[in-house]
Amino acid sequence: MQEIVEFISGAMIGGVVGNTTHDGLKVILGSSFDKLSSYLSNNEKLKFEGALEMLFEQNKELKQQIMDLQQGKKIDKSFVDIKKSKIDIDLGDGGEATGSFKKIDESTIRIR
């Protein structure tokens, strides 16, 4: 557990937007990322570790996803819950859309 805690804290403290590990953690941890980051910023290591442990208990896949990120495996959750999204894609002049979104039910995706 300590190794994964050190990996996460190091990526949060030393990471910047655009850094693969930092951005990957933001995707994996979702809304918990900011709270965990604030614990680190306020030097509240026990709260940070406790919150992580609780997250791992609530979501068994979370720890594995972070370990995969640590090992350099690709994490792609870019289309999670896309049925509820309001994506608006502008293809510009001469843009061409393939059938990649054909089967998304109840989507509000508009391709112009």
C-alpha cells in the first residue's frame, strides 16, 4: 500500500497538467483528485492516506487502475457515460464524420 501512496502523492505534488501520470490520476480518481490534492497541499498525510484507503475499499478496480498507470499502461475513460454527455464537435470546412457515433442512444452529440 505504501508504494502506491508514494506514487500517487509524488504524481500529485510534482505533476502538472499535460503530464501523463498527473492527467491519468485525474481521470482515474475523478472528483476525489482535488480533495486528495488539498490534503497533500495542507501537509495532512494521514487524511490523504485514509481517504485513499477508503476509496480503494469502495472501488476495488481503482487500485488496479492506478497500478496499471504506474506500470505505464494506457488508461482511457474518455467516453465513459457518453450517453449523458453534451459533446459538440465542430469538424470545420471539409471535415468528415465516420460512423463512429452511429449507435449511441439518447445522445445529444451534434456533429457540424
